[in-house]
Amino acid sequence: MTIEELKNYLEQEFGNIDRIVNELFSLYKPDKSEYTLAEQAAVAAFIVNIYSGIEKILKQMLLYDKLDVQNSPEWHEKVLRKSSEIGILPPDLFKILSSYLEFRNYFIYTYVFNIKWENITALADTVNDVVGKLRSEINEYIQSI
């Protein structure tokens, strides 16, 4: 993969993430207090989908740098850790994305009615900032390649 192909891939993935963020906020309104279980599940699924897009971006960048991120049971954690170690993610963003990964793992293995709404909204409320910060860090890293 060339640097131009990587840039195109990243642009496409950020476009996909932006689309899901828009869908998230077409349903989730911070000032709305009542959500059905189906709406809560949808909001949670959008958050997980956004995080999956973030993982795709980080994984592709690591592959571009020829770093080992082969699929293994712990590859999700490995992608975050390696992204932090080589300077793609600063420590504060690494910590925030780790909480999204933790939520993703919990979401996959539990019933949605066991997820506290406050945990979902905490992630939804920060998703725009997280995606913006990630985009900035990715652009900065790309400039250094």
C-alpha cells in the first residue's frame, strides 16, 4: 500500500465513521430523558460501530508501518497498545479509546438491558470530541511518515 492509498483508505473510513456519528445523533439527543430499550440498543450499537471504524483505521496504519497485528484473541487490545507505543495515539486518547474498547467488549457479551444507560450516554456525549481528536492525531502522524 502506498501513502496515497493509505490516505484514501483513511478518508473513506473517517467518512464511514462520520455517517454513523450522524445516525447516532439523529437518534440520541442529550436533552432527551426517556429512551426505549430498542433505542438504547441502537445508540449502543452505533457507538460500537464507531469504535470498530476507529480500530480499522488504527489497524491499517499499523499494517502500513509493517507492524504485526495479526488476528488473535487479544488483537483489539494489541492495536490500541501498539498505536500508543509508536506515537499514533497520545496517552490521553489511548485511555479514552480503551474505555470504548471495554464498552465494545461488554456490549458484545451481555444483554442490552444489563448495560447502564449512563455508561452509554457517557460515551455518546464524548464521541464527537474523540473522533475529532483521533482525526487530528492521525493527520499529524501521517505528516511524519
